[in-house]
Amino acid sequence: MITLKNIVKAYDGKKESGRAVDGLNLEIRKGEFVALLGPSGCGKTTTLMMLAGLLKPTSGEIYFGERMVNHVEPKDRNIGMVFQSYALYPHLTVRDNIAFPLRERKMRKPEAYERAREISKIVQIDHLLDRKPAQLSGGQQQRVAMARALAKSPEILLLDEPMSNLDARLKLDVRDEIRKIQRDLGVTTIIVTHDQEEALAISDRVAILNDGRIQQYAPPNELFGQPVNLFVASFLGNPPMNLVPGTIVMSGGEQTIATSGFQYRIPRERQLDAAHIGKPVKLGLRPHDMTLTGADDPEAIPMRVDLVEHLGSGKLVKVTDPNKKLESMIRLLTDNETDVQSGDTVHLRVRADKFHLFDMTDNGLNL
Ligand code: ATP
């Protein structure tokens, strides 16, 4: 449905200089919900603006289906857009706000109003059609903006941080609503967000951007479970992945990760190519992926508990090696029933399929 081919955007027009978007390739299927996720300044909004036609790429090509749209005006792209600010017309009623893009296309008033009524039903604001935006809550305004974007039955819906003005609770409801409406209408949707939870919850696939480049483009599970590099691994997850510097060594004939505080024997099924022996790595351990076991577990790593924080849903336990040689504490999550106190000695179990190893190249590739 949408293809971005080697898109570069330099705001001064010079390809060589600071690029907001730097060689971006992306394919989005018809009906798919895709998020562009990344830290501030990574090029998300710039990419969305190019899809909308509000910005022109410095080089590269954008296709909607077979059609190259680089030079197609925004109004001719058959897209609907919802901005962070909603940009509703304050002097118009909800009905007229929703009908506005239809009237712009010369649809007659009765028909435009009928369509406004139809679409307002779908987003559940049909009881608010006579109000002005100032008489609506944030969540209601958000729905009006959605209805207006959807009124023309666009093929593509572009959402720029559409939930950032809503409080945490409402955000969850609106998020489900957006997803439901999107599924019902089957409209191909791209959302820009810096909220990872939102992106992972709502999308079929997420493109993680950094410095104008896609780091990984995959379904949420895969991004979380198989991050391709250190950036993706450390960007996703809350609390974040623990990253422990170490070296791959042979110890007692077994491949082992030697860190400053402990040794971890690499399980058989995860053996590395011999070329990695002697090389420095970062061991990545997600707080959710470790468990505490008894002292009789030969694979477990003895640790000392430094701090226990109660999160409500469970406990965040910070541990370090008994000799305090580790540079930073390791954080893990347990359930509320696990009885741990600071000062305790515990035994840390790392599941064979749940640790990550990153090499020391610039990108920190997952081995
Ligand atoms: P945020 O989450 O903060 O909105 P973003 O990922 O959407 O960030 P962009 O707005 O796409 O990032 O900006 C990407 C880069 O381009 C940034 O370094 C930004 O400073 C730069 N940039 C954005 N707009 C312009 C502009 N009009 N002129 C020059 N540079 C710009």
C-alpha cells in the first residue's frame, strides 16, 4: 500500500548535510497499523509530513500502491490526518467541523451532514454534533478530529501523537477506540508516537527510528524478544534491559561470559561461533526475564539484594554481586509473594532463551 524508497530529508535541501531522515525504507501493507517510534528528533514527524505531502523529500521515492506520489498535492493524496493539537475550527460546530473536508470537496450540505452524522456515530459523538469544540472534553475533541479525518473515507490515516493531550486513563480508552475504528474501517494507518507502550499496544508493526534511520521494523513481540541491536534493546522496555559488560571466555571447556561481578555459563543451545571467544560483549537481561531460585540450583548466580521497591503489581529488586564489583546494579521484577529484603543473599536464574548478547560494534549487534 505504501512504500518509502531510500527517503532522505535534509531541511536545507543539501543531501550531504544534517539529515532529519537518512535513507529510510519502509513498506506498509493495506489495512496495516504501523507506528513510527523513537526518541525526540529521530525524524518521525518529518516522515509523516512527507507521507502527507506537507514536506518534499530531498531524495527518494514515496509510492501509494503503484503510484509515485512525491509530487502529488496533499489534497489529492486521499489521506486523513489527526494532529496532536486536533486543529478543530473553534467557531464551527462539531457537525460543521466534520463536514468541512467534504464541503471543501464541493459535496452538497445535506449529504455532507448525513456523512458527518454517520461517521460521528462510529466514533460515538453523534450526541455532540451541535456543540462547539470549546464545549467538549479533550477526549471528545480527539474523537471529532478522528471523525473529521475519516469523513472522506481516506485510504490512509496519519496520526501525529494523537493522544498526547489526554490523561493517562483516557489514553487507554481512546487507544482501544482508535484501534477498533481502524479495524472496522480497514484504513491503513500510521501513527507517530514517542510512547512505546502505546506503539506496542496498538500496532501490527513498529518501526523504531534513531537519527533518521530505521533500526528495526517488526511486530511488537519480535522487537521486544529479538532486538537487532543495542539501541532497540535499550530503548524498549520499562524498567529497561540491564546491560552488563563482559567478555566471552572458555572456562572449564565451556563458553562463559565473564563480567566483573559474576560468570555466566552459556547454555548449549546458545553456543557462539568460536570467533567470539575473547571478545568483549554486553550481556542484556530484561528485568522480567530473570527469576530467583534456591541455593541448590547449580546454574544460578549468587547475588546480594540492595534495594526492594514495591510497584503494586510486583516488586522491583535491585541486586549486585556479593563483592560489589559490578559497575551497576541489576534490576529484576518479582511477584508480590516473593519474600526478599535488602541484605538478603539470593540466587539469580537466567533462562537460556531469555538473554541477549551484543557485540561492541557501533551498532551493538545482537549476536
Ligand atoms: P519529536 O518527537 O520531538 O517531535 P521527531 O522524531 O518527530 O521528534 P522531527 O520533528 O522529524 O523529529 O525532526 C527531525 C530532525 O529534523 C530534528 O533534528 C529537528 O531538529 C530537525 N528539524 C525538524 N524540523 C525542521 C525544520 N523546519 N528546519 C530544520 N530542521 C528541522
